[in-house]
Amino acid sequence: MSATLVTNIGELTTLDPDARVLAGAAVVLDRGRIAWIGHPRQAPATDTVYDAGGRAALPGWVDSHTHLMFAGDRAAEFEARMAGQDYAAGGISVTMEATRAATDYELTRLLMGRVAEANAGGTTYLETKTGYGLDVTEETRHARIASTIVDQVTYLGAHLVPPGADGEEYTDLVCGDMLSAVRPYVKWADVFCERGAFTEEQSRRVLTACRDAGLGLRVHGNQLGPGPGVRLAVEFGAASVDHVNYLDDADVAALAGSWSGWDAETGTGEAGTVATCLPACDLSTRQPLADGRRLLDAGVQIALASNCNPGTSYTSSMAFCVSTAVLQMRLSLTEALRAATMGGALALGVQDQVGSIEVGKRADLQLLNAPSSAHLAYRPGMPLTGAVWRAGERVDRIAVGSAPLA
Ligand SMILES: N=CN[C@@H](CCC(=O)O)C(=O)O
Ligand SMILES: [Zn+2]
């Protein structure tokens, strides 16, 4: 792989610990890493030069919460919701049926198409979950396929008790044979702790078994109403709790307390539980937007993620999440950019590798078709992604769609 100089960058938002924003900068990408940052006139010689033409550059998005391993869609459910029906966890079983019926080839193609779409929108680091298999064979198949395509895979056997199964027996399976079978392919485990999905007691069993199996933990919590998800996540030292739409003062205090050993100035210390806000999902389910402002003001580290899935958030656009966070959640642009990059990296435990433009980190960056990153919120919905490099390679030019019609 040859070294590339990206030069004539109008505004370089590094999101490094000093929050440096450089005017008229250049970056060298070498062997998949960021090798140099500075003034174009001092740049070392490279094989390739890319003239950014005064465009803005920033780190690639880190999307720490997706459910990309699925077949089929649920447009009819979406339309019914827009006509007034509430979202219910039971819709997951519709996707389970379609996904179980898809071949390995079909699932691989669908997942690769979705990753390509995300890359083309500036996402360079992706987590995805299982959770539409819901039996030992299918959860394992989905985890195996996903592990060959995305950066990190999360085991979500505890997404829904499949139709016809007994909740307690199914929880035993999630904690037993299913966990053993998926274990080689996953780094994290998650549980949907919510009315209509898994109870506090069942969630506790899942988190205990998965922790004992050496997996890092995350929780879907407080999405559809107040509940024990946030409290459990903090108690178990989960890396993140995601959704966080309905929080009481004790939930916010627990999350803030988990960050007491963290130095926000330097971005070092003992990480707590990241609160992951999913604004695209909140809009698509007509839930109140997660109160990222309140969480930040309390000292909680937050992430923004797409939650791309066919039920509640069929978009992988992190730019859309960033504009919504600024326009509707009252985050500053810098707070939103940080949450969509370093916040996601923290939630995935890879803050030393990705999430900012710093020498030594993976060469993940995006150029905007705009002179400053403010345009992401200033011109919402516009096609602002210019060029995207992941580990030093361009990934924005793959013409592949995620939803083949035949
Ligand atoms: N809340 C649980 N899981 C997904 C929705 C999955 C679905 O409805 O298919 C979510 O994060 O929103
Ligand atoms: Zn989710």
C-alpha cells in the first residue's frame, strides 16, 4: 500500500484531546495509519497526492450500534406506525422469519451492501449485532458471517423471546448452548431489557452468563418507557447503554457516577458506561429524542449511532444523526461530531485506535463537499460526503445497494 498525502484541507477537525481544528492542513496516510499531520509545505514526499481543494476533513464516523444482519423489510409496519400505531418489540419476529429463510450468500451480499452504503456516507468503523436468528443454528450462522465483514460483532440472542417459546427456557438457551456456539465470533453481548422483550431478572441472567464467558457488555435500555436497563448496565460495568429515552434523576446520576474515574480533558482514565443516543430511531418510532444535552451536562460520555435496522431505524446515515443532534437535541456541532466519532469509539473500547485524526491511529477520515463541518447541520440532508478513507483505502466509490429487489 502506497502513502497518500491529502493536502489543501480547508478545515481539519481532528477531535484529538486538544480538540484541534487546523486551517490549511495536510495529512499523510501510510500503511493504513495516519503518519503525519501538518502544513502542506512541510509535508513529506508520498506516492500519491490528493488535493482536497479547500474542503473540510474530519474522522470517519464510528457507528457503535447497528443491526445490519437481516433480510426483508418492514415498510408496512412503518406505515402503520406513521398512521398512529405504537412500536412493539414483537415486530422483530417478522425479520427473524425473513432472515432465517435467507442463504449464507444472500446474507453476505446484503451485509456487504449495507456496509458499502455506510462507508459511502462516511462511516469507517462499524459494530453490528445478531438478534434476528433467535435459535442456536441461526444466531451462530449470523455471527459467523458478520464476523468476516464488520469490525465488531455483538451477540443479541436476547433480542426477543421467539414466538411460541417460553421466556425462561429461552433465556436458559441464550445463557447456555447459544452462548457457547456464538462465542468464537463475537466480542460483545447485549440484551433488550424492555417491556415485551426481556425482564430485569432475565436480563440479569443474560448479562451474568455473558460476562462470565468473557464478553464485554452492552444493554438496550429505557427505550419505550422508564425501566431497569440503565441501572443494570451501570451495575454490570457495561461499555454502553443504548436508547436512553426515558431517564429519571437516579439513572442520570448512576451514569454520571460511572465516569468518576475518567479525565474528560485528556480522554484517559477508567471508562464508564457510554450513553448511546439513537436519534434516527427516535424519529422513526416517534419517541421523545434522547436527552443528550442533559447527559452531557451531567458529565456522561455519550455516543451517537444509527441503530440501522428494518424495524425502528432503516438508515445508516451518521450525518443525519449528527444534524438531528445539533438541530433537535441541542448539542453543539463539536459535541455531536465527538459523539459520532470518539463517543462510538469509547462505546466499543477502541478509542486508542479510531475516532480522531491523530498520528498512529487508523487512517479513517472523510472529506466533506463543504468548507467546514458546520455544513453538516447547516445544510441537513444534502450529499456532503466527498471522499472517505478507511485504513488508508478509499471506500466511497463502491456502487452497491443494500436492498436488491430481486
Ligand atoms: N430495540 C430493540 N432492537 C432494535 C429494533 C429491532 C427491530 O424492531 O427489528 C432497536 O434497537 O431499535
Ligand atoms: Zn438496537
